Amino acid sequence: MGWEGLRPDGAQYSVGIISDEEDVFPEICSFLAQTFTAVQAANEEQIQALISTPLLDGIVLDLDSIGDGCGDGIEVLQELRHLREDIILVATTRSHDRDVRLKAGQAGADEFFLVPLNAQELQVVLSRAFEKRSLQLEGRRLREHIENKSAFCGMIGCSAPMQRVYQAIQAVADSNATVLVRGESGTGKELVAQAIVRSGDRKDNPFVCLNCSAIPENLIESELFGYEKGAFTGAETAKAGLIEMAHTGTLFLDEITTLGQNLQAKLLRVLQDHATQRVGGRSVKKIDFRLIAATNDDLEDMVNKGRFREDLFYRINVVPIFIPPLRERDGDLPLLLDHFLRVYCAANKKPLKQLQPEVIEILEDYGWPGNVRELENVVQRLVVMNDSSFIAAYHLPQQLLYSSTASQEAILIPAEGVDFDAEMKRIEIAYLNAALRRTAGKKSAAAALLHLDPQRMKYLCRTLKI
């Protein structure tokens, strides 16, 4: 199907020609009008009107018609690119100075022509440029559509399990119900907590986080509840606890199962009364806060074994949200790969790297015990440690390759294929040499080690010149 000069919406592409040339450019404009909507602008008023046209798709700028020499034309070209990043810019000039072409490209020109112009060539170049820009814009639109559909408050994924997580977050966001986020390590439990806060009425209020496993047991009580001056050695001033700091907002307790029995009892009292008392203090302060807790432990088993209070379990398990492991999120891995590649290529000021098809196959075959956190770390390493423009199977970490069936196949049979007979010969030579080394060169003993007939052993050694 030939080029028809039409946008995806069916309308003709629009081209503006900026030139005060009275002979050549009107003819060019007339020729382009056979395919595009073409108009010439010769003075400042017409140029301003042209630039303000919302459906303008391209401009052909005669650099010689602006001011004195090409310098002023280059400045106008740069200003046009600044004002309209979405259009195709074509620069023309009678100057054969190579610097003019270079400066025009630096100023934002997509194409460059010397006058006199070949109208038909200009039409072809514009047609291809419009088609390419149309595909780029469509690709960007589709990517934004996919990202909007697959992203929710910083989380990436459009799989059915993740859609259920998004629905649960939206359902609970505006309530004050306590939420228990459950999932394996690295699945993104804190992201879920943040999403609940960002989607709810408390989004502009304090969001206080504490990883209960990161603080020694003898310090965590004072961190949570605060303390009064003189409550213990070193308490030279009073300090508010994290629960107090979460007043009117949200308290997120990650790895809540690492709290000792004494702290579990105190936390239960706080949740029942919504009041807290500092260490060494006598007054009780009412606190308006919402609790979001998280764990990767089997809470029911811990309750049965007496390691976690049953009454606290029922107090925090009001609305449980289960985050699926990465291996159960069909279709999400390519989206996460694309996201992390863009993030870390930009952070390290590197061009966006391309993944070879077998890499995605290997990564999808891997079990990801560390879930999204492990994937993010792998991508960051691949970006930082690899200077090529692509990522191939041999760039992947060895432990990942060894545990992937797809990687074994990719290593055994690369994309260009193998010479089967040559590979079999190489393997035979390797086994024979290994057996002979093991038996100090004694062929009969080597034959026994390889479960071969001695005569066949001699034949193979003679044939393979061993």
C-alpha cells in the first residue's frame, strides 16, 4: 500500500514552509500540497500563526531567509525545536559550509537539504519522517497505556494476582482498619503499605516506618514508645516514640513477628486503647493512628507454637493482603525488567540496553527466591557491569544460569546452532583423555573405567589419534 500522506486519524499531514523566497518555494509548496496540507509563511505574523497551529506536523525552514546569513536561521530553528518538540523540522540553505549542516542538526533539524530543492525527494523524505514519527508516537502511546494499566502507586504488574492486590488496596485505603501485609521476602510489602497510604485519607499525614528486625530488642521499646528524661542511663532529654510520631497518620511495622512477648503485650494494649505511655512516664497520651503490619513468617504456625500472641494476631489480622511471589506473577517479569532497565540505565547515564530473546526466556525460567528485590539487584548489576548496548545470556550471573533449564539449553545450543558430529567427537576425546589420565595411560584399565570393550578402546584411540 503506497503512502497517502494521512495521519492515523485519516487527516492529511500538515507542512509549513518558512521562506520569503518568491520563486522556488511557492512551487515546492504547490508540489507538496498534492500530498500534504501545505502552507507558506513569509513574514513574522504568518510564522507566528504557523507555529501556533496545533495540527502542524512539520516545518521546512529556509535558513537563508532569516536575518543575515545562516546564523540567525539556526537560532530560529533552535527556537522552533524548543517550542514544538513534536514536529519534523527540515532545514534548507544555499550554503555549502559543512558547519551549517552540523549546527542545524545540533539545533534540532531532523533533515537537511541544499537549495535548489528536489521537490519529489523532499516529499519522500517528509513522508518517511512522518511515518517514523507516527510509529514512535503510537509506540509511546501504547507504552504509556501499558504502564498505566500495569502500574499502581509505584508497583509494577498487570497479572491477575497483582490486580487482586490493587483491588484490595483500593478497598481498604479509606478505612481505618488494621491491615496485615503478608508475602515472601522481597515481594514489596512496604510498597503495598505506601500504596494504601497514598490512596487513602491519611496520605498527607505522617507515615512512620519501622523494621522491627533491624533494631536490637533492648532498644526497640524506647523507639516505639519513646521515653522521658531520666528514664534510663543516657536519657538526658525526653523523646517521642514512633507511635506518637504517627499521630493522625499511619504506623508501618515490618517484620512484626520479631517483637518479643513483652512488646507484643504492650502493642496489644496500644491497639486496644489507642493510647501510649512513654518509658519512665506516668501520663497516657491518646494517639490517632492506623497500623499496617507486615511479615513473611507463617503467623498461624507461630501462634500454635506460642511464639506470637494469639490475641495480637487477631487484632492485627483484620484485613490481610497477600502479595504473590514473582514466580506466580505470569506476564509481570518483562514489565519489571523494562522498568528496572529504564531506571538504572538513566541513573547510570547509559543508553537503554536491549535484552536478547533468550535472556528473557532464561529469566522467566528462574524461580526468583528473592522475588522482585532479587530481580532489581540483578538488573542493576547487568547495567553497571556491562558496557555493551545489549544484554546476552553470557552476561547473566552464573548461579542464575546454573538453575535455569532454558539457560542450559541456550548454552548447549546457541542461536547459530552446533555441528553435532564435531561436538560428539569433542566429547569422546574428552572422556578418553580423562580415563587415560586416571589410569596413567593404560588403555585396558581406561576401557574398564569407561565400560568399553578393550578392542573398541584401541579403535577409538587410533581413529581419534589419541
